[in-house]
Amino acid sequence: MLKRIISFLLCISILFSLSYQFVFADPGDGNMEGGGGGMGSGTGSNFWHEGEDGTRVTVIKASDKSVVSNSIDLTNYSETDVKGHFGKKSKIAYKNGATLTGTASTYKYSKPDSPMPRIISNGGNANITAIKHYFCSELILRKIAGLIGADYEKLINGNYKLLIEPIAYFTFNGQKYAMTATEAALYDQKLSGKLRSKMVSLTHQNLPLSLFLEASDLGFPAYSGSASKPQSDSNIISSLGLGIVKFKPGGEDDDGGDGGGSSTSAEYRVDTDVITSVTLSADNEINPDSPAKVTFSIMGGTYTVTNIVIPEGESQLVWVKWHTPSSPQSVHISVSASKGSLNTSSFTANIVSLDGKDPPDPQANDRNDSFSIPSLPTNTQQTGNSWGVWSAEWYPVWVWHEDWDWIEDSGSPTGGHWKDNGEWVDEGYWNYSFTNYQAVLSAKISLLPDDKVWSAKGKLMPSAYGVKISVTSDMTSPAPSSHITGAQTAVSYFPEFQYKTYWRHLAYSAGGESSSFQFKNNIYSTYNRPVHFTPLWFPDGKYTVYAYLEDAWTPAGMLSINLNDYVTIKGSVYDNWHIGPKLVD
């Protein structure tokens, strides 16, 4: 009982550190109650079913931000008439490169026995205290655990977090949809702004602004922008429409940057291709007749991105790929735009080196009698990203402009006649489309006894011999090469050093978006082999090497992966030696 009380109090205190705000629709923005009237420029075929909202709940592993459950949709309403939806993907899944895909399957949801408080407000009457209490109560958490198929005690043990996303149920072009804020923004990109034009007050204001973070967590940044006006698709996808429940103090992190998005600082490795990004927003249309350009000033060089077009009220990542210097230092980066507004005009890049931490020479008399096998580390892992680029084409609309002139004619009974000297005028408009890109990083690791370990059998070997490592990775993306890099950095850590203190920066070889890594030649190796020597004293059992793969860059940030593999230790190098009298024929 004490554990449950502590868990509840922790949950309440933590949720009060999140900032959720509800906003009114702008005056005259349309009837949000459904059944007729406009919403923005909408019609009776485009309306919110007043009050019909819900939440998508997903369990996330806190250590590596991986999705560990199926997502479930909760709502107080009967939603059997929903015809349009995109399955049950979470915001983290889309962040990791999942694509928005419509499905013809029946929409599935759960109607909780204890009704949820209102999530999305059109009149400012949502009770945020009740929302927080609801998702922190033991009763609801047990229900969620049961629906997901998780053990309740395991769910609240501090290793997991709940990702909560608001859902709106609305009719668009005569068909009823269920969408999270992220899905609505992704769908609007596919429709080149047509959803926003009809449903702006719901899909781009009240829905995404119903939940957002005050403190960065799970790779999503804190939101401190306007809570009273429609948001761009890019801003919604990156920062809005989510809340997080955790069950243990700590765990907030600010890892949404690494040089991308809205970061004002970044850390890069030396001698590495990186991508530095900013967000350009357009309060007014930026079209091909007068496109924007963004200029990056880095280490005395200037990089200019030209021909940027963005529809009114939208935004886009703008980036530059550049190579970091070969020595550690601090680099100031300034950014300017000819049009629109940037999320930042400057930040500092810290260039660091991972070299110089190779383990010392192992000795035959080394001992570690108090050693115990440490837990594997888990660094921030991001295996997928998505981003996109706006383009525009002129849509002609030819309209005849009359220009009547009186033509005198003495032979005419009326003394003349009227003549239209008008002309056809193109009163068309720019039609914008958004091309979405994704990138996914995959990798494999193999740890084996070195080829010189003559007594090894498969992955079984004595201690004090060397092991070799192979890490291979692939960056999969339809984007042009200017948008991405392959993985460029891999570092290995070892159990005898508690996976810290010493490490090996692996040798890197590239082949396009694919890359491979192995140990550098060991200066203590008799044969100058690319190995790491296991300690003589290491106990029998698994010897597991951890590797962190990173520096696979996209405009939306860096991708990275945690990896590990093992060999099995049995005996030591001394078991391969025998001392005895020499036999004489």
C-alpha cells in the first residue's frame, strides 16, 4: 500500500511540472459545434463533433525511448462511425520515421468505465487538474495496464513512461476521422494545406495546444511559443500534442537538438560531416516570385540556401551540411533570413574529440577480486527522423477584364457603339505541396575471438586473449544525399571498466550511406592486431561489449543506436600452457 501511495504522489507532483494549455478559437473562426457553419473557410461538410475527444496512450521505455506496447485509444464516446484513421501509431513512431498510412480497417477504441475529463476545449472549460489526476490514479493506471497487456507493478516501477496524445473526432469533406495532432499535421502536409484551410481552429490550434511539455522529455522539446494562435504543421509535429506521465523523479532531458531544430547549442565530433538546421516560419506567403534565402555563417565561411517557398502560416526546416574541424574547439554559428522568421539566429557548436581514452596495457598480475558484472548502459537512441520541403506551382485562373470604349460612328442611328477592348488576365494563385522525407538508421554488431586465439570455439574463448569487433550500419532514405549522412562514429565500452573511464573509438570506413567500424590496431598487440584484450581475471561467463553508434545526420537531428554483443569466457590463457619434462626419443 505504501508503494502505491508513493507512486500516486510522485505522479501528481511530476504532472504539475508539465504545462498544458487550452485556447479559445479566434472570433468568427467558425462554428465548432458541428452540423453546419464554417470553421475557418469550412462548410457543413467540415466540423468538429463538439466535445468528442480522446487520448492515445503508449508505454515508452524511459532508458532508450523505445515503444514497448501497442497504443490504445480511449474516448468517452461511441465512435463506430469513424471511417478515416491511420491505425495506432504514436508520436514517437512518427518521429522515428514511420509514415502516415490510411487504413480501411475498423477503428478500434476503448470506452473507460470511469469517464475521462474533457481534453480538448472550445470554450475554456477543461479541468486540467482533473486531467492530471485522472492519468495518475491507480484505478486508471491499472485499467491502462490491463488494456495494453502489461503488469501494473512493472508499469509503475520507474522504468517506463506514458505518452499521452489528444485525439479529435471530426468530419472533413463529409467523412468522419479520428486523428492525433501529429497525424492531423502530417495529413495536412499530404493535402498541401487543405485540412488547415477547413479545420484550422481545431486541427491546428485547439487540438495541438491541448497538451504540450514544459520540460523536455523523451526527445521532445519544451514548448514556450504562442498558446493562442494556429500552429504550423512542422511545429505541431516537433513539439505539440503530447503529455508525459512518469513514475520516478528525474529523467527529463533536453535531447531534441544536437544542432537541429530550435537548439541554441550543439555538440559535434571532430572531423565529421554534420547537418545544422533552423526553422523558418512564414506569417505571410513566401512564393517563387520572391523566395526566401537563409544564410549560415560558420568558421569564416558562408553557406546560403536559396529558393525557399513556404505557404502562409507554415514553416520548414532549412539546413546546411558542413564538415567540423579536426581539433576540439568552440564554433559560433550565426543564421539570417531574407524573409520570414527564424527560431534562432545563432548558437554555439562545441567540437569534441573522443580519442585518448584507450584502455591501459593489461598485465599478467592484474586482479579485481571485488568485480561484479555491471548493467549495460543506454544512451539516447534515435533510429528515425522525418522532415520535408515545401514547393509551389502556379495554378492559372484566367479572368476576362472588361474595358469598354465608345466608338463614334456618324452613319449609325445611335452615333456610335460600345466596344470591349478588355483582355484576359491570369488571376491564379500559388499551389503549395509538401514533400515529406524519412530516414531510418539500422546497424549490426558482432563480437568474436580474434583470429589468433587458436583455442577459441565459436564465441567461446579463454580470458586474456583479444576480441575483434565489427559494426555495420545503413542509412535508408529516399532523400537526396544533401539531406543526410551515414553513421560516422562508433565507440565501444567494456565491462571491466564498468562501461566508463576507458573506451575505444572505432576505426571508420564509409561507403555512401553505409558504414563499417572495427577496433583500431592495438599498440599492445604483438601482431599489431585490431583487438581489445580481455582481462586475465575476468570470471567465466558472458563478456559483453557495448557500442554506441552516432553521427548519422538528418535535417531533423542526429540518429543513433545502442548496440552490444558478447563472447563467453571459460578459463584463461594459462589453461593453454603446460609445463612438464621434455620427452626424449
